Amino acid sequence: MKALAIAALMGLTLLGTACTGPTSLKNDIGATPAYSSRERYTMIGRNWDYDGKQLMDDIDHVLMLRPASRGTIWNVREDY
């Protein structure tokens, strides 16, 4: 039983230290391997802002708050 507990503790220690990288040494909570936490939260905020603007556009469309002569107010560019 004692050997099983030691083996489990060693396994958890190995898994816990194997998944840490250089960003975890700086206490960068929320970081991924590709982005720092600041970059990640900036991307999330930008996407939430864009989704909120689309929601307001949909509400304006449903309530017919815009003139019928306007097509779309979104200027979407495609980057190829």
C-alpha cells in the first residue's frame, strides 16, 4: 500500500512538472503555449466586442431601426 502511494505521488509529480513551461515560471496565469495571458485576453475582448456589435446590428434589423435604402454597415475584408 505504501509503495502504491509513493508511485502515485511520483506519477503526479512527473505529470505536474512535465506540463510546465517557461511562462509558468513567470506566474503568467491564463497563458497558452502560443500566446501570453495579455495577448489571449486581448483577443477574447476583441471577439466579445465584435459579437456585441453584431448583436446590436441584429436587434436594429429586427426592430427596423435603419432605413431600407442602406445595405450593410459592416465593412468586412477578407485576407487571403
